[in-house]
Amino acid sequence: AGAETFGERPRVFVSQRPLLPKPTCERYIAAAEAWAARSGGWTTARHHSVATTDIPLTSLDELLPSFNEALRTLLLPALSACYPEAAPLASSLRVLDCFLVRYDATKQASLPTHTDQSLLSFTIALNDPGEYDGGGTWFRGLGRAVDAPAAGHAVLFPGKVEH
């Protein structure tokens, strides 16, 4: 805890309204599934220490304009508002790595506890919680998992918080 986590106790925020509309979430899922079908499947070795089944957003060219707009108008301002000591200006934030993850509890029920390489991190649920079992991000310092309440909602947290 401390400067890198912005306090002794993790400050984790859940958006009160969707940051992406449900139809946009559905479009992202469809684009990722189509890419996987064309490319021989989802990637599984991009993150060697905490491997996820994912597709880099940069591989989904058709989504980049709308995602960049959502970053500029909603996601980065939300991060700046939640963590003003880290990012007083949303315009100064940059995305290091962005990817769509596909979780399958029968293949990968969880990830090892880790920290991210970023100053700030976020997850956006692309599905409603009723569409899957489990889910959420477990935060060691909170002693519990935090999940978005619906598709399009985000969970925001410092990258150096163990999760």
C-alpha cells in the first residue's frame, strides 16, 4: 500500500452507469469471436506470467474508433475523476495494453494474484452477470471479488493493487 496504490486500503470503483452501451458490448464480442474464427482461435500466450485467453484490441481494427471515443469521453475521464492524484488530466492518460478476455471456468477458473504494469487499470464487463458463473476481480486488500453489475459497467483500480 502507499503511493502506488493511492492509500492504505485499495480504492476500487465500480461505475454507476454503463460506460459502454449493451449493443456496443455485443458488437465487441461478435468482432472478437469473428477474429478468433479467422485467426485460428484466441491468443493464450501474450502475458507469460498471467496468461489469459484474449485478443488484443489493436487486432480488432473495426472497434478502435468507437473504443478510442469511449476512452476519450468516458473511461479516461472516469479514471481521472476517481484518481485525481494520479491523473489530474484525463488527456494525459494513455493505454498501455488493452485486450478482450474470454473466461471459461472449465479451462481457467482464476488467474494468479498479480499486479498490472500500469498506473491505473480497468475492466469492462461485456456480458451481464446472469450470463456466466463466477466472475469479478478478486482484490487481496479488500478480501473479496468486485464485479460489474451489468454489461458495459467498469471496475476501476490502481494497477499496483494486488488482484
